[in-house]
Amino acid sequence: MKALVICFLLMGHLAEMGHCTETHDQILSITPTTPEQVGIVKNISTQYETALWQPVDAQYIQEETQVHLFVPANSSATVKALLQRHNIAHEVLLDNTNHLIEMQTRNDSTDPRSTTSFYEQYHSLEDIYYWINRTAQDNPNTIQTILLGSSFEKRPLYALKISLNSENKKALWIDCGIHAREWISPAFCLWFVQYSLAFYKQNQDITDILDNMDVYILPVMNPDGYLYTWTTNRMWRKSRSIHPSSYCVGVDLNRNFDANWCTEGASNDPCSEIYCGAFPESEPESEAVANFLRSKKDTIELYLSIHAYSQMLLFPYSCTLDEAQNHNELLEMAQDASRNIRRYYRNTYKYGAGAQTIYLAPGGSDDWAYNLGIKYSFTFELQDRGRYGFLLPPSHISQACNEALLAVKTIARRVIDKT
Ligand code: ARG
Ligand code: ZN
């Protein structure tokens, strides 16, 4: 119905039947080529009801670089008319995102005839909490839940500790779901736990990891935001905290850590997608994680934070263009992981220091953990490179997670050998 209404409106404006196909929510790929066009695209992304997928903030839009923009059906006509009027190259990257979102939230786990496993689907926050409890209950000797704190809306932040050999070992930390819309990230944390339980003593790499390290997994660092992407706005990124001075909601938790906090690459505007918060660790989610890491800083040797999308293996620094003290070591590890992914899965992952590889992004958890003394610290950006972006179909979960798993194995192996 909605599509038809827009169709009539469009006929009035453009009198061109070619435009009068059904309009859905879409992702547009837009490539501005002049400073003027850059200005227009920045304007569109901030003035109209749209959501930027790439880059993360309008300030990074530049000439000759693709912009991925979510355009809801009701803004579609206006946005496309503007692009056409200014001759800005654009194409539909994804049509009918509603359909894709429906596919992602459909849950076959209640259907006994379903062939896809639990781990090849996305799960609601409620299901993830249930899974955490269930996994701990079913594995009382190996898995322990740790309550790290609670979110702004008072949801518990549970981490799982996998400990298969109880001597005082070193540890690996993995967090997922800092950013709400990056659904493949929590899916990876669940995948990793399941793989660890199923393949200990079956697969040499995971066995070596678990024999040498305890593993802490935080499946959803931003539960309020994650829930919000399931109920209200699939494109939400930030937390859901409210601020006394603004109508805008949420803080970018990956700009809220104490690493060159709120310098270039973050924003002090609560309405920005990269809002740094009122002060470092102002948010209960980042504070809880920072407190836990501080308390375990002498055992945790490897810190991993899982994001999407763009297929990158990043390491410090993101908060400065300076090189980390062990830059070459980190570079070799990431390079090795990227090579393995290419060899086994024929897929390309870029790697490098964050600021040099994508953009300055201060206040990130990886840089903060690194400065705390965890010398092996990485942020993974999982699949894909923009074909589906944040709406990666469930049928891609398995390969995306296996690639990331291979990167974890490659890097953890080298950390174990060094320490
Ligand atoms: N896409 C991630 C972000 O914008 C990149 C994270 C890289 N690390 C960092 N500390 N910023 O948050
Ligand atoms: Zn992210």
C-alpha cells in the first residue's frame, strides 16, 4: 500500500513513469565526485530520515569514495530527486531491506524440521540470555557466568568464562555487540563458545588455545541497543542512555574508553553516531568492561573486539596516527591471519593499525586495553564488504564466523608461542 502512495506522489513530481516502480526501504551506494557533491551528500545524510552505513559519520564523506546510505521508502523520492538533480552517481545496493530484515528475525529453532542450526541464525536478546544460562548449566565444570555489571536500562552484562584446565593460565578476552546493528558480532561469540565446547580435543588449534588460556566471552556488550535493533530500529548503533541536555539518545561505546578520549574522530554532540559520552567510561557498559579488564589485566594477554562490516583485522592505534610499540609484531599476526583466510576461504581481509587503515577513532576499547598493558589487542571487522552490510543474511553466518575463528586461532597461536 505504502509503495503505491509514493508512486502517485512521484508521478505528480517527475511525470516520468520510469520512476514509478514500487518503492521499498533501500540501501543506496552513492559516489560523489566533486566537493559540491560531497556537500550535498553530507546534507542528505544529515537532513533527511536516512541512516549512514558507511562511513560511520558524515564528516568522513569524501570524493570518489562510496557512501552506503539506508533510505527508508518515505524519503526515497526526495533523496533520489536530489541526487539526480545534482548529477550524483548512485545505485541501489540493496532493494527491499524489509524483506531481508524479516528473513533475519525469522527463527526456525522452534521448527523441528528445520535444517539450519541454532548457530546459523540471529537471535533476540531474550534468546541470547536464555542461551547463556543454558550453556552454563549444561557445562558446569567448564563454563561459568560472570556478571560484569548492568546496562543503562539495567539489563545484566554476562560474560562466560571457559576454563578447561583449571591451573592459573593466561587468558583471552572476546567481546561482541558493542555496536547494536552489527548482528554478526554476537552471532560470532555464540559460535565461538559452541565451537570450543564441541571441538576441544577434536581440533588441535582450539585444544591448544583452551589448554593454555582461559577464555572470557561477552556476547552482547550493548544489550539495550541490541534489543532496540530487534524491536524498533534495525540501524541503531549506539547505547540507549539518555542525556540531560539533549533529545538524542545513546553513546558510541567504542568512543567512550579512555584513549585520547573525544579527540578528532569522535564527537561531543549527543546526536552524532560517534558521540563519545560525557566523560571516559561515562556509560555503565564501558565502565563494567573496563573494570573487569583492569581486575584481570595481569592474566589477559589477548584482547579481541568483534565488529562488522568491511573485513578488516585492526590493531592499535586508532586514537593516534603514531605506531604502537610492537607494531610490527601486531602487523605480522594480522597478516598471517589474513593470509590464512585467503587461503582457506578465498576471502580478503585488510589489516593494519586502525587510524592508518580506516580513520582516526579515539576512545576505542582496543586502544584502551592496549594501553592498559594487553599488548595483543585487535578489532575484527567481519563480513561483508558492503553487499549486504549490516544485513548479512543468516546463510552467510557460517562462513563469516569460520573466517573470524581462523583469525582468532592464528593470532592466539602466535600469542601462546610468544608468552
Ligand atoms: N568501525 C569501528 C568503529 O568505528 C572501528 C574500530 C577500530 N578501533 C577503534 N578503536 N576505533 O568503532
Ligand atoms: Zn562496530
